[in-house]
Amino acid sequence: ANITSETYALSERLPNWQAAVNMATANHWLGVGLGNNDATYEQFRLIAWRFPLGHAHNFYLNLLAETGVIGLAAFATTWVLIGFYTWRARAHPDPQAHILAAGLLGAWGYLAVHSLTDNLLVNNLFLHIGTMLGLVALFYTQARQRKRTLRDA
């Protein structure tokens, strides 16, 4: 392909996506090892693209390549649980908490979709995610306690 400034981002990602697929195909259950994308890139890269990016620029493909089907399934299960608890947290009686829980659903959705083209879990984003998970836990617990109180009354 003719690589130009307009096509460079996609031209850079596609070979790394293919390398991740190659890694996952060769090591489908356990992957090549967490954090080993760069270390094994040379074995699985396309002939015309020898530059690893550090990660596959698709979080799901990268996770599949590094941790295999087992790791991706565990991540997907965790993601479903986070969505479930966030959805249930919307039952909080405080309108502001209800709105924040709905906003958290949007943030999870954004993170899930954007992860198709990049790895956003860098630059201390885990601190933000931890705070968001803490809010979900707080709102969910309070909403559940309120439901129990109303049921027992």
C-alpha cells in the first residue's frame, strides 16, 4: 500500500493487528505471555512491517495475543460484571448518584469502543478506572441497602 500522512495511522495498525492475530493463532489458549508483544513481535510480524508499536493498538487483539482465549474470556467476564453492577447502581435513590451511574455507563461504553483502535490503559488511566469502579461499588451498595430497607419495612 502507498503510505501517506493520511493513511499512516491505519497502515501502522493493520500489520500490528495481523501480528497479534498470528500470535493468538500460534498460542491460542495462553497467548505469548502478558507484556510479551514486543518480545515476540519479530516471530509473528508481516514481512513488510518490522516496527513493533509496543502493543497492537487494539486492546482486545493485544490481550488475546498475550493471554490467549482464557485471558480474553476472563477480561470479557469482568467487563460484563462491571456493566451489570453499573447498570444496577442506577437504582440509587439520590438523583445525582443516579445520573453519575448513567454517566459511568457511558464512560465504560466509550472505553470499550475506543479500545478497538488503541490501548487506553496507559498514563495512569488505571487511577481513573479505580475511582470509577469505587463509585460503582459505592452506588451499587447504597442502592442495594436502600432496597433491603424498603423491603424489610
